[in-house]
Amino acid sequence: MTFASSGVSPGSSLHLGLILLAGFSLLLLANRIAGGRFIRRGPLSVGRALPFRAVSHLLNYRGPFLERVLILGTSPLAGKLIEEIEAQPRCRSTIVGVVDDGMGFRQPPFLYFLEGREQLGKIVDLVRPHRIIVVPTEGQGRLPVGQLLEARARGIVVEDGVEVYERLTGKLAIESLTSKNVIFSLDCPKSWISLALARAVSFLAALIGLLGLAPLFSLIALAIKLDSRGPLFFVQERLGLRGERFKLIKFRTMHPAGCRTSEWVQDNGHRITRVGKWLRKFHLDELPQFVNIARGDMNLVGPRPHPVSNYELLALVARNTPESGEDIPYYSLRLMVRPGLTGWAQIRYGYANNVDEETEKLRYDLYYVKHMSLWFDLRILFNTVKIVVLGRRSTTAAIWPGAARAERPSPNLNRAA
């Protein structure tokens, strides 16, 4: 019988009858052991006991194949991890406990709250986890290394919470990163072979694009000239690899006066030309950036290059260390790689219209900087094509057993021309 069927088959009826008979037999056995006191209390007591036990069983039973996860630590990242794991629609994992006290977030329902890192061994025996996620918590002293090693020897997976958060979300938890994490884990620049391969692929793709799309370029240029007065291209100074400045080229999609506005302007609707709306809808205004790619200013894939004015503003509120208390730690690290025509932040988040949204995009940009590879670039390019064709963000599976996560809906393309 499937979940979709409405009837009950004879075989399932027989199974149900056997289960009820076994349950009643156990009830009689318990009554005999208790000297008959249980049933003599009458049906009211039985009626109270059975629903309570049934509900308790349902709340604690999450399926025979779920991975049991124990979280060690109570920093804000622990709360985010719990939310992410519970939010995965197909995640075959369940939180069985959080070790320590002083949680800075609301305790989810049916979550065991366990105290005392020094008692980790006893807690492991109690909840029998398959995986322990260690979340860095300031002021909590040293980790119980010996007990964690003992857990690993018993076959329990022990992982860093920062790494798990990355796999679940595809972005970096920049607030939880330490200077040591950034210096030693952000493996950039990559090997010269991988960088040369990415550059060669980008250069060849740019040449093919410029030659193959030449007829389309001519049609777009004619449409722009017939639709409105002004230059054919929109040229803006942007920041590239290691902060070097270059002139980014796009087809003009705004009236000339609107082209001088900031990229963070919320309402650009009245400034966009009729042809510009169609160019933006299918991202055709970006095609001239093949010239930038061929010249070496950009690659096919990488963090989108920011206008110099936006970068200077963002750099003003970022001191690149989390201890500074600034809004955007490690912002300048996105300049460690060449900017791209498309990027991980573009397919996962979209366009940013303010500092808060740029902070969120930075999490994805730094994830790309840390994990960039040819295969990752191919994945991004594939999803970019899907977005252009379908007009919406695709659902990308997270790197977690059985997990999948919906992406942020595509925002309005309120950006500079």
C-alpha cells in the first residue's frame, strides 16, 4: 500500500490485526506483573496512558534510517545549523541534542538540551549519535579532544560546524571565521595549473562568443540606436584581480541620464529603455563583456566586479577582521580571483541593492574563492544557462546526506545600465 492509496488491502488488515493482538497481549502481561493494578484502575487510566505513550513515541521516532546528529557548542552558528538541518525538505538527519549551556537562540521543540562538555562520553552513550558537529564557541575553554577521539574510534563522524554550514548553504559563515581559518583555509591563489586552465577556457569561450554572436551583436546595436539616443555601450570603471581597475563594457539599457546612477538605486524602471528591458530580461546586455574576458580583465566565472564607487563605500564599512565589529569582514578577499561574467553568488542570490545584501552575497563569493575549480565553474555555467532560459533560480542540492535547498527567488534587476 502506498501513501497515495485510499483503500486498505487484506494483507495490511491482517498485519494491523496482528499488531493489535500483540499489543493487547503485552498489556495483559504487564497487568499480571503489576498484580492486576493497571487494569483495575479502570478504562480511564488506560485511556490516559495510551494516548500519552503514543504521542511520546511519535515525537521521538523520526524513522529508522535517519542520521542522528549531536551538536557540541552553543554559539549563534549552532542555532543557524539547527535551522538549516531542520529546513532541509529531504534531509535524512535529525538533531538529538545540543551540548553545553547558555544558548543564544530559542530551543526548538522536542530537542534534548544537554549540559556539560566534560560529560560528552556519557551523552554519546545516551543519545547514540552517528555524527557530532563541533561548533566553535568563544569563552568555552578547550575542546574535549580525548572524548572526541574516542567517539571517532567508535565510528562516529566528527566534523567542524563551519565546514558543515558551508556544505548546507553553499556560503561561508564569515561571522564565525577566525583569522586562522581565513589565512590557512582560503587556499588562494590556487595552483598555477588550475588558474591557467581557467584562463584558457575563458579566453577560448570569449573568442567563440565574439565570433559566433557577431550577427546578434549587430541586431542589438541596431535596436539600441533606433530605440533611444545615446552611446551604444555603457562603460564603467570596475575593480578586478588584486584591485586593478578596468573598463567594463555592456550594452546600454538606460537613457543617458540614468547611466550615471549608482548600482544600488532601487527604482530604475523609468530610466530603462524599451529595448533595455528585453536585454536585461535575457541578460543580453552582458554580452560585450566577452571583450573584457578576451583582454584578461575577467574570466567566465568569478565574483562580479563592483563599481569603484561601491567598492570604496563597502571598504569603508569593512576592516577585514571580525574583531573590528564592522559590517562586512574579509570583504577585500573577493579580489583574490579574477571577476567573472557569472558567479556563484549570482546563481544563488542575485543582485544586491544595499550593504546588507552585499554582505550576504559576500558569503557566496568567499565560498567560491575557497572552492573554485574547473568542475565548480562548469556547474555554475550550467545553472546560469538554466536561469537565463527559465528566468528563475534553480534548486541546488546541498552537500549533505539527502539534503536539497530552494534558492532565493530572482529579484528585480535594479542595477546600473
